[in-house]
Amino acid sequence: MVFCTFISAAAQVFFKIGANQLKSMGGAAAVVSKPWILLQNFPLIGGLALYGLFTLFFIFALRDGELSVVYPIITLNYVWVMLLSVVLFHEALNPFKVSGVAAIMLGVMIVGKGSGK
């Protein structure tokens, strides 16, 4: 399941890159008038493909795991996305972001310990 969170985080990074490319393609107005230009946005398509792969793996995880345990693990996406945002997009970290991610990680550990399996 943790591997799924890496896939989902990578998809979100591709969405960000694709969204940035939309600006150079003419922005929202261009997409509304010519929606097929989205098919030329390969990062956006890659993000969608990765989300599809994530969904497939998530279904397999649900088959063998408890929903109340598997689903909170998905929140690890926030951790990976924050780290990738800092590294790839040079976004700033602040104590609130770090504290929030620490709380998420603590919550996932607590839920994992409380699982019946």
C-alpha cells in the first residue's frame, strides 16, 4: 500500500507539471475552446495514467486489507507530495507544513497499530 502512495504522489507531481504547461498552451480559455489540446499535455496524461495504476493497486490492497487501515495509509501521499514539492518545485517548508505532515505520519502509525491484522 505504501508503494501505492508513491504512485499517487508521482501522479500529483505530473498534474502540477501539466497544469504549468497549460499556461503556455493558452490557459483555461484555450482548454474551454479547444479541449483536445489536453491530449497534447503529456504530463497531464501521465498523471492520469498513474492514478489509474494507483486505483488498480488500491483495489488489490482493499481485497486483502481492512478499509479502516488501508485508507488512512493513503494520507502518506501528503508526505511524499510535500517532499517532492520542495525538491522539484522549490516550494518553501514552514513549521505548519512540517507539523501537519508529522501529525499525519503519527496518525497512520496509530491506525496501523490498532488494526486487527
